[in-house]
Amino acid sequence: MTADGPMDHEWIAFRGALERAIGVPLAQYKEPQMKRRLASVMSRRGLASWPAFAAAIASDMALLADVRDTLTINVTEFFRQAERFDDLRTRIIPLLLGERRTLRLWSAGCSLGCEPYTLSMVLNDVDPRGAHTVLATDVDMPVLARARAGTGYIAPDVRSVPPLMLRRYFTEKDGVYSVTEEVKRRVTFRRQDLLSDPYPQDMDIILCRNVVIYFTEVAKQKIFAGFAKALRPGGYLFIGGSEMIMRSQDFGFFSAGTSIYRRAA
């Protein structure tokens, strides 16, 4: 496959077919990285061209699911990077509770639900009587359906959960883990495209970790500007460990820790 000549037209046609099939706009992704990821799927499936790939996804739902997971990178686990949640539990949430009684948290790009459910457990640990809420959003509807169910998790997904929380907030049957209703009750799931849909407002904490690393710089800037408006003054934004916000001061953010930013009050 080359990046010039007629192959460009084949790629554009394929990308349009894929966007319609999965309902995810692909212009926001960095094209070279997207092509590399899709090429790996083509190689595994023995597909020789973009037109052949387009024909295959039209009739093979398992292939379409493979493509969706490859592009949206649904790799997650409970308490991923546990030190971030320790910081939330011991420092940030207590600080914010000194400023307002009820907190609003947003997990943007929530994937299979591990992150928002982890937030729910942390909130319950810090302030079990509080009416705090967690909004969980993702662009992928099948993934959201799995997250909303709160089940189907396996041992690697829960390996970082503290033992006491694992016993309290999960049930297990035949090696499959499910979160309890106590955890689920705080979390609301909703489909959202970060580049085209309205953002919630007056949020206290936003987590968007390892979601925008494959986006174009223009897309990233639009998303970070949206987060700045979505956060209340003094609110916190958590991003991925390999990410950074260039010229964060332009958005009204200042560094509040490793991969943590606070909106100026």
C-alpha cells in the first residue's frame, strides 16, 4: 500500500465506509497511526487492499468489532495507575469537599467502565453519604452497553483493586467479576463525541486519560479548551501519563501534580 496515487482515493472511500459502520468520526485521529493500526488488522485477516477491507467489514461483525477496539483502544482496568486515585482520595477530593458539599466527576472516554466505577468506589470511601455523581461518556455505543452492565470483568481487570474494596464492591462467579449496585448507582453513562457534542458544565473533576494521544493537535486543542469550560473554577483535570497540555496557561490551567491540572479559580 502506498500513500499516493489511486490508493489515496481507495483510502478515503474506505475511511468513509468505516465511519458509517462504527459511528465514529475518524478525521480527528492522526492518519499515519490510524493506518498502521488498521494495517495490522488487515494483515491478521489476510486482506490485501482498502476496498477488500471495506467489503469485509460490511459483512463480518466480528471484524468490525476488532476494528472498533483497535481504533478506540479499549485497554483499561480498575485503579489503573493507582497513585492517581490515591491522590484523589487523600488530597483532591477532601480539598474540594471543603469548597462544596456535592461533587460532579466526569470520566471522558470511559471505555468498559473501570475508571468511572473506580471513581464511585473512591467517593464512597471518602464520603459515603454524599450525593456525588460520576458521568461516564464514550463515543462507542457497544462499549458503553458493556460498561453500563457492570459485569464481564476478569482477573487482570481487577488486579489493582485493594483487597478490602474487591470484597466489598465486587461479586465473583466462575472467574467473572461484577460491580455491586452500590457502585453502579453513582454512575450515569452517555454517548459523547468529544469533538462535536456539547460538554457538561460545572464539573469538579474530569478524567480523560490516554484518550487523545492519537488525535491531531487541532483536535487536542479543541478538547482541552472544552474541558477548561466544563470545569468550574478550581476544578481538576487528569490526563494520561504520556500526555501533556501545551501552553496550558492559555486554557487557564496550571500544573497541580504529575499529569494533573487545575483550572484557575
